[in-house]
Amino acid sequence: MEIPQLGFGTFLAKDPAKLKAALHYVIEECGIRSLDCAWAYYNQDVVGETLKEIFAAGKIKREDLFITSKLWCTHHRPDLVEFDLKQILEQLQLDYIDLWLMHFPIALESRTDNEFIPKDANGKVIHEQIDMLDTYKAMEECMKKGMTRHIGVSNFSIEQLERVWFNCEIKPYANQVECHVYKQHHPLIQYCESHNIFLMAHTTIGHPPLKGYRGCMLIEDPDVVSVAKEVGKTPAQVCIKYLIQMSPKVVAIPMSMNPTNIKLNYDMNFTLNESQMNKLKSLDKFYTFKYHPYIFGVDVLGLGFNVWG
């Protein structure tokens, strides 16, 4: 099964009851077959419980779904890589996942507890010197064992992708990055297209309520709103449609707990014309809503950022 071009994101889904209800609605009512999860989201147990309920109902089977999860930064040491995936499978109550991504190209202090970002007594993030190639090669071994159908990366630049591409046996299936109308990643998309890599777009409608470089939320941008009115859709729908219309290799992962918004997010039965696509393309400023240096203390991509204040 190839990854569908539309998926459901579980990041920041902290309310178990709301997440469970959303998952039932997304899968059973909206027909979405791709879920994006991660060890670091601390909610995979809820996802696993919900999947068990859905499978027990008998209408949807495990092989009908494409499930992605991610290796966390405290598990980059090669001997901990399989530990990470075993935890993921246990939490999701699955025998395998479809795609396993290295969450970031950066290693933090190796831990086997639930510590998210290890810090020293002064509050400084504790990094560990582990080559991401060694981590990726350990992921390859897990794939060979049948624990995951595919492996890939997340938050990688072209240069970082190149290191993996030329030095590892199994080519990355996907690279998940922040990608939206304000940060369109055209060079990265072109690279992924030429190397048969899917670009998975998170933060598809920006990060409400954070404002972008034009002093408003992405879904309130005048040009986005203008296009939405022209096609009779919501600004969020236009933002999502723009991504998946850019390239068949772009996968959009919108996220919402609101049933109305969920339904709209997956109503993509319309097309943006050339003029509308060009108008949205002109809004690209490589603008970042999720500023990882605030988390890790370093510029993860090594590219610099145009970032919200």
C-alpha cells in the first residue's frame, strides 16, 4: 500500500476522549486511511486502543491503513533504535507499522525513560554525538525484521537527505517537514520528486493562533481568503489543496479534533487554477512556525529561519 496523499495528524492531541472520537470519525466516516503518529506525541496508547476498537468492528482491517510513527531523539544510539520501535508497536498494539521516520537529524542524551528533552542542572539541552547514519542503519535492520514496511526521515534538509541517500542501503521512503503556503520547500520537493521520496507536509495551515509574516494567521491571509472565496471553499481547504496539487509526491497531514473542520479538511473535490496557484506560490517566504532551535538549542536544518516573533 502506497501512502495516501491525505493523512490525519495526531500531534498535540492531548485529550484522550477527543482523540479517540476524532480517530473514529476520520477513519470510519471520512474514509481517511493514513495516520501520522510519533513516540514523542505521548498519545500512541490512545491511538492503539482506538485502532483495536475499529478493527474489532470488522469493517476496516489492519492492511487498509497506512500508519506512520517516528523514532525519538533520545533513542538514536544504535542499540536503542529497536527499543524505540518495540515501544511504538506495543503502544499502537500492532505487529508492524507502515512507515518509521527518524524524527529529527539530531541526537539527544540516550534515555530509556519517557524524558522528552534531557537537560542539565542549568537547563541546557544535553546532546549526544551519534552519527545519524549509524541510527538510520539500525533502522534498516528493524525493517529487515519486518517491524516496519518502510523507513524514512523527518525535518531533514537536502544536504542531510543526501548523506542518507548515498551512504545507506535502504533509500528513505519519505521526509516529513513543516510545509505550507508560507514555507513551500520547492527545491526540497523537486529533490524528493527526482529521488522518488514522498514529502510529508505537517503544519499544513500554519500554526493557529500564531501569526505569520504578514501580521495575520495563514488562514486569514488576504490572498488565501481571496482564493477561498473564488472556489467556494474555506481558507484551510485552499491551503491543503495547494500542497497536494503542487506535486503527487506531497502528502498533507492536517490535524483537527473538530468534526466540522475534519470533514472540510478532507473535502478536496476541487481544483485551483493556474492564476490561483501562482497567487499562493507568491506567498512563499520560507517562514517557520515551529522553531526547533527553541527546543533543541541548535538550528536543526542548518539553513537559518524566518520565524514568528
